[in-house]
Amino acid sequence: MNIAIIGYGKMGHEIERVAKSKGINVVSVIDTNDSNAGHKEINGESMQDVDVCIDFTAPNAVLGNIEKASKYKKNIVVGTTGWYDQIGRVKNIVGKSRIGLVYAPNFSIGVNMFFKIIENAAKIVNKMEDYDIYGCELHHNKKIDSPSGTAKTIGNILIKNIRRKNKLVFDKVNRKIVPNELHFASVRAGSIPGTHIVGFDSSADTIELRHEARNREGFASGAIMAAKWINGKKGLHTIDDMIKDMLGVD
């Protein structure tokens, strides 16, 4: 399989390293700002011999990248977050061009296992009304969006499965939080690859679930796995679709 890497930042470099270690050909690296990238833009030359594109860029660039890659009928893995309010537009692009696209707020397989653990824990806590719920996410100081796409996914899992919580609050709270709200805080500092914490707190004790990425390898490996999976497929897919297909479950 031949891939193109769109965005040659830290994730782009890690994807290149992991791809080469797995015997996958990186035939094109595209970045408008990095002089070490082989190409500045998505065009016929940079898309030549590409099977799947992997995009880790920025929210203000990803939609244009999807549109350009779709013109060349290239399937895409999108790890960029912060664009999900435009999901209808992307679905239309994918449908018209008859390509395949898989996206996720986090391609780490460990994080997606974490989602399932949180879902099962939330169903238990739903029956235990003495426990309040909170969340916190920490990322490096170069991350553009806040909260993270992963935090939003976790928050929605909690809201879906805990009836007494029906409103997510990601912003600073300068008041007493109300019982139906679930506060999910964000921290940006240093070089933290990504940490997500969910807590269940009562007057007697606290239970915390935590996922902490040691480095970017897990994200890159998941993105490569997604590229293999989406190759040859059509339509708009999430990482849930991929995992369910790979595990053979509904």
C-alpha cells in the first residue's frame, strides 16, 4: 500500500516512521510550510500512485484537503479534529466523489478501548446516584483546539449513559455547577501527548479512569491500521465502524 502524509508536523513524522517500520510505502509528504516535505500542495503530482491519504493538519485546513484529495479519488484517514460541525459537508464530498473516508477524534487503539471501558462504567454509575461525574484532559501547549475531540467523545458517552447528566460544560465555570451538568476541564502545557481522566466522586470515595499516552506511536499505529482498513472501501466511516468490523461484532 502507498500512502500520502498530509501535514508534516510531529504526527506526520511519526506516521512516516511507523509506516516505514511496517513496510508501507510513503510516496508523498505534503506540507505548505515545511521545507522538508516533498510537496507543498495536493495536486496531480503529489497524488500520483497514492492509495490512501492520512491527514493530521489543522481544523482550518482539513476540509480543503478533503476536497482536493477527493478530486483525485483518493481515500482518506482524517486524524485532525475541530471540524465535526461540518460533517454534513464532508459526507456530501465523500458521496459525490465515491471515495472512502474514516475519521476519529483519536486513532489510538488504547483510547478506543478506553471509550468502551468508560461506556460500561457509566452504565454502572447511572444506577449509583451518590456519585457525581467529572472529566479532565491534558495536552501539549501547541494543540490548537480545546477541548480535544477525544474529550468531546468521552463526554458524549457519559451523557448518553448517565440519565442524571444531560449537559456538558467545557468552559470555565464562575458559578455553582448545577446537578444535571457534567464539567470537563482542559489543560494545555508542555509536551503532554494526551491524557484523559474520568472521575466518579462520592462523599465516601473517588473512582478514576485514566488513559495516558506515552508518545505519539499509538496514534500513528492506529492511523496506519485505519489506512489499511479504508483502502478499497467507499463511504464515510468512523473508527467505531473499523473496530466493529475488525472484531466481527455489531
